[in-house]
Amino acid sequence: MTTTEWITDIALILIVFRQLREGRLDLKSFLLPLGIVAFVAWSYLDTIPTAGNDLALIAVLVGAGAALGIAGGVYTRIRTVDGHVLIKAGVVSAVLWVVGMGARMGFQLWVEHGGGADVARFSVTHQITGDKAWVAAFVLMALTEVVTRLATIFIRSRTHTVARPVPVLDRTA
């Protein structure tokens, strides 16, 4: 793994730890993780292979990313205080996030340190055309996990908006 890959993987894992402390849900809450996965997608996603069973591999990992993202968003506490929406990642949310991000990092380390032959055999057996399919599947999994988690938090936060008091007209004046 390159230094850039280590930094982006660790940054994605650390994002949820930042949310273990309760904080205001604001634009930065959305832009930071989206910016990181956009950078990863721009850096590593050249093509989306469609031959053989590449799309099936991609669909399975994107589905796993969506499940992890939605569950992570559901297990993020959202509340309103003084007109501000606050979020705090719970233990389940943090574990799901680390599992998703860590699985990708672990897979890459395993492939680079002896597991490559096993992945090659699996790919041949299951008609996956090569490393570009794996890269696309894992990058799209990360992107999907981030987007679905943020979308779930956003949708849930809409139910926590504070109603503004309706002005009462003084009819005695």
C-alpha cells in the first residue's frame, strides 16, 4: 500500500471516531467524508469492468456498502438542542464503519502479502476478469457506504428540526 492509500484509509476510519463525541450536524459533517471518497474514486476508479461476473462482484460489494452505511446511519444518535441538530456515532455505528473501511484495507494488505494467488484463483473460478474489477468493487463499496450513511443521517435529521414559534398578533393594541 502506498502512503496515500494508508492516509486515505486511516482518514476514512478516523471520521467516525470524530463523531464519537457529540457534535453539530453541519455542512462539514457531509463534505469531509464525501471529499475523501471522491478523491479515492477519482484516484482509483478508471473504469467499471462489465465482462464475466465483474458486475456481480461489484453489486455484492456495493450492496454490502449500502447495508453498512444505512445501519451506521440508523445507529447514529441524532437530537436537537437549542435549535441545533447534534449527532453522535454510537458503538454499533462505529463498529460497522470500522468493519467496512477496515475490511477493504485488510483485503488489500492480504492480497499484497500472500493472498494474491488465492484471489487470482477465485477470480478465474468465478469469471472475474482481474484486479480492475476488484478495485472498482471496493471503491464503489466505500463510496456507497459513505453516501448511504450520510443520506440516512440527513433523512433522520430532518425529523429533528425545531419548530419555529408562530408569532401571536396582539389584538388589544
